[in-house]
Amino acid sequence: MASAGSEPTDELATAVGRCVLGELSLGRAAKAAGLSRWEFEEVLEGAGFTALYGPRTDEDLQREGGVARDLGE
């Protein structure tokens, strides 16, 4: 099992890449890397990536709501 403070493994590098590309959720990428979700989030932040959970601004929320409504039509 990897840890957030050890040398990066191929599994960790792959999980980070797939998470950043949106191919894996944060939780699934963490599991693939052998880390807890919170450890994996620390790894992402250390690499310069910030995990986003939903819209960050009112504009983002309005845009996402519009997309959801369009998909429902």
C-alpha cells in the first residue's frame, strides 16, 4: 500500500493522471493508488491540482443548472 509521503509508484502516477483527466473519480483513483481519499487529495494538492466538488461560483451553478435542464429536454 502506498502512502502520501513515500516515493511515487506507477499506480499512484496512473491514478493521478486518470483522476486529473476525469477518467476516475477521486475515490476510485485513491483506491487504485492504495490511499485513502484524504491522502490522495493531499497528493493532488501537492502536485498542484485542487479537487473540485461541484460549482465554485454562482455563475458556475447557473451554467450547470442550464446544462442539466437542457439534458432533461
